[in-house]
Amino acid sequence: MPSRKFADGEVVRGRWPGSSLYYEVEILSHDSSSQLYTVKYKDGTELELKENDIKPLTSFRQRKSGSTSSSPSRRRGSRSRSRSRSPGRPPRGSRRSASASHQANVKEARKEVLAVKLTPLILKPFGNSISRYNGEPEPIKRNDMPPKHTQEQFHLSQESSYVPTQHSLRPRREEIKLKELDSKEEKLVTKVPASLRTFEVTPSPMKDLEFGGVPGVFLIMLGLPVFLFLLLLMCRQRDPSLLNFPPHLPALYDLWETRVFGVYLLWFFIQALFYLLPIGKVVEGMPLIDGRRLKYRLNGFYAFILTSAVVGTSLFWGVELSYVYSHFLQFALAATVFAVVLSVYLYAHSLKAPRSELSPASSGNAVYDFFIGRELNPRIGTFDLKYFCELRPGLIGWVVINLVMLLAEMKVQGRTAPSLAMILVNSFQLLYVVDALWNEEALLTTMDIIHDGFGFMLAFGDLVWVPFIYSFQAFYLVNHPNEVSWPVASLIIVLKLCGYVIFRCANSQKNAFRKNPSDPKLAHLKIIHTSTGKSLLVSGWWGFVRHPNYLGDLIMALAWSLPCGFNHILPYFYVIYFTMLLVHREARDERHCKKKYGVAWEKYCQRVPYRIFPYVY
Ligand code: NDP
């Protein structure tokens, strides 16, 4: 058994990760397999340190002045002028200039940041918790610079203790390599140092499984398709009241049409072709666990324009889009079959994937992983299957289905123009889809891309649920007209715009911040630093509630349903379902963020107590 130098309970000095600064710590335990000590700083922060980063108290000269603060965070918080006597600091009489010594310190600190391993630890629910260190507990204003005389100290402590931006700590050699890679094809990926990666990918232990674990996901996988067909059948009834349940069930063979499946495949492959077109900017995604950053081409909006041109031309040549309406259930079945086959393929594909490419949500259980997705970013060459499915066939398909319903409404109801209700639903949802495609890059920081794998959940959600359930209001209006007056329409439009402004501003603020934390446009916002190198916004939209984007999305969802009137609850299914989805999603995200950011996240929750609805929830 390898020997250990320090005993539990011993008081020593531990190096602050990424710096040359040593602070008094107590040894809590030692892990013989990883050879890491768990230590506790005076401010309660617990970290794992290597033996080399721990020194006995006797190896330090005691400071006489009381200016040394006893904990790293308190010290940074006070931004004291005094400098800790770290072993790396040159003696006072050194002939090197102050700036040269500062640069040397910074250089050394950078080297150390890259070497330090901040092992993510599980946050335990009670008192003696071990958490990832979450740097700066007090929110600071990013443009809140220290007074001139303390600037050198501030810079040193900032650079050495945090990873403020992802690029600032990249070694030059690597930067040059990255530039070379950037200039090559998009299939190449870039690497970032281990200390800058978002979070460790360790498959979730069985006890942490979401969605009710294995039985839960099994029921969801069986139940969702059944539920979808029941809803569509209900909506087709002349009286879609819930009292008319169950609807008349067609035979399964009536629902299957090979030609419909062929049309669906054609649609899917046309979208794939548009995705492959070498137009649009190529950007990098968030860093992965192995340090790579995948590249993504942003051409969703172009795909939408091209699709509109194809649909417009088809209409011009007399192609009957009403075929989609009259075979709506068959299309839903074709999409479901496709999503299931794709999920099987994705699971099989993931079996060849190295562990580093598995999603942090995967568990090792076949059923659960089939649902949540085992592999994070399955690709065929440069073709990213998840990224493609998230915004293209389903989302653009939703808009086309809405258009089909608009034409069907005119045909079925013998109208010369679509109803105001149908126009409102179509335009609101068109705005939503165009917005998502225009801001395609924002997808790269969402849970779907950075956390969930690509399995049945997203395949079914993206390819079936979105186009066939989100178009539900338009489908409903075809056979259940609702006349909306202009004053009522104006109120609904105002509601929709309010929701949209909240949704868009919140998402854009977070994306701009994640893209460039030192963006001068965001300099007025307050933030909390975390040890991962990322910070959390605590003012602006993200200081209003913890998920302002969900709030905006839900307000918009209500505005989509209101044009359908109040005769039936069915068109409100989307709002009810979406509220449940986002409340559940918020809880999932909360759990992930607590794990990622520990104490800093708890501080954020204290400062911003409401999750989605101010003063309610
Ligand atoms: P978010 O875009 O809200 O992303 C959550 C992540 O944001 C967190 O994990 C965290 O990641 C980061 N974050 C959280 N709080 C802060 C903060 N204070 N400061 C900075 N970063 C923070 O969640 P989703 O991916 O769920 O949603 C994206 C959008 O998609 C939303 O607008 C949502 O409404 C919409 N949506 C729509 C659906 C639909 O069916 N129509 C379904 C699901 C979502 P990190 O710190 O790692 O960056």
C-alpha cells in the first residue's frame, strides 16, 4: 500500500488550485487509489489535493502582520493589498522588475492551472458536504476594478485562482495549433485544456436516474406514441370533448402507408442535403470532456429559406399539400417508425463509442440509455445526427404542417381566406421557428446538446412530438372554427410579444455571456464566479427568475392556444404539457447545476429565489 505523508486531522498548508498561494487546511481524508487528500479550508471549502500541493506548517515562515487572510475566498473578496508569501514568490530584494515578476507569477499560475485536477465531487445533502470548489461566493460586478494600487494583486489572484475566460489560459503553443486546425475542414475538432472542460462525464449511477428510472422511461417509451395517436384521434372528432373518450380507433394497417413513409423519407433526406450544403458559418461547440470542441455549421436559416422555395414551387406546380392533412395519422406513424429505427441505430452506434464520448446522462442500463441516449454527439463523418434532428426535419416540418392546416381549413370550411385565429397561430409559431433557426448557435449551450445523449427521447421528441403535437392548435382549427375579434386578437398579440421579448432577451443574454463573458455590453451585469471557469449571471434577466427563458416560452405557449377559444380544453393541451415539461426540465437543470457549481449555485438560488414564475414558483 502506498504510504501517505499527512494524517487525518492534521493542520497543514494546501496550495490553492491554479495558484502559488498556500492556505491553512485540515486533512479530512486520503484516497489511497487516487492518492488525493480531501482537505478543508478555513472558509469551509473542501477540495481534493495532490500530496505535492500540501506542505507542513513548519515549512512556512509565519507572517507577523495580520494582513494574511485565512481563506482564499475571503482574501479575494477583500482584495487586500497584502500578498501571501507563497514559495513561488521572489524575494523582496530580487533585481527583477515588479512587472517582470508579476508576469513570471502569472505564467507560473497559468502552468499550474493547466496541471491542477479539480476532481468533481458529489455534493452531499447534509452538513459535512464535499463539493467542487465554487470560487467566489460573493457576486461581483465584472467592471468593478480594484483601486489602482491593488491592481497587480488583483490580477494575480484573478488569473491564478480562476479561469476567467476559456481562451486566456490556453498555452500559446496550443493556440497556434488551434489556429492551424481552425483553418482546416469543419470535421476537425479543437482541444482545450483539461481544467477548462465543462464537467466530468461519468455515467449517472443507477440511483440518480431521471424520469422515474428504468420503469419510468419504459412506460414513457410505450405511452408517448399511444398518447400522441389518442390526441390526434380526439382532435379529429366532430366533438373533441374529453367526455367523448375514447375516440374511434382505426385498425393499425389503416395507419400504415408505404407511400407516406416514402414521402417522409424524402423530406428527411432533402433536409439532410440542405444541412450538408457548405453555406453558413462554422462555429465551435462547448468543450467536451476529452478537451475537443466539435464544429457545427450554422445553416438552419438557409435550410428554411430553401425549404420555403421548394414548398412554394410545389404549390405553384399544383402539388396537393392537402395530402399531408388527409394522411396526417399515417405521417405521424411514419415519423414514429423512423424515430424508433433511428433510436435503435443510435444505440448500436454508441456501443462502439469510447467512454469519453458517452453522455453524462447515460447510466450503463440498456433500457435507460436507449431512452436518454448513450452517446452525446453521434456523428457519421461530419454529419451530427443530434444537431441536425434538433432543428431541421421536425421544426421546419412543424411550419409546413401548419401551412397544410391553413390550406385545409380554407378547403374544409369553404373559406376564401384563412380565419384570423389560424393566421395568429401560424404567424406566432412561424416566428418561434424562424427565431430558433436564426439563433441556431444558441442551441449549442442547451441541455439537449451539452448534457442529454441522442436516444429515443430526443429522436421521438424532435421528429414526432414537435411536428405533430406542436401543430395541434392549427390541426384543431381545421374542424373547429373559432372567430376571434380584432380587440381580442390585439390582446393575444401583446401577450405573445411579451413572452417573446422575455424569451429572446433571456436566451440572448445568456448566450452572449457564455460566448464572451467579458462582452462590454454585459459589463453592467453582476456575476458569481465558479471553479469551473464559468460564471453565473445574477442580475439582468437571470436575476429576475432562475429560468426567465422558460417563463417567456410558457407565456408564448398560452398565446398560441388562446386563438382556439374556450370551447374545449384540447387546444390547451400544449400549454399544460409544456408547463409540466419545463417544470420538470427546470428541476433536472437545477440538479445538474448544483452538481456542477455547488456552493456558487446555492448562492445564486439564495439571491434569485424563484425558479420560473416570480413570487409563485
Ligand atoms: P437553458 O438554455 O436555460 O440552459 C440551462 C443552462 O444555462 C444551465 O444548465 C447552465 O448551463 C446555464 N445557466 C443557468 N443559469 C445561469 C445563469 N444564471 N447564468 C449563466 N448561465 C446559466 O435551458 P434549456 O436548454 O432547457 O432551454 C433552452 C431554450 O429552449 C429555452 O428557452 C427553453 O424555453 C427552450 N425549450 C423549448 C422546448 C420546446 O419544446 N419548445 C423544450 C425545451 C426547451 P452552463 O452553466 O453549463 O452554461
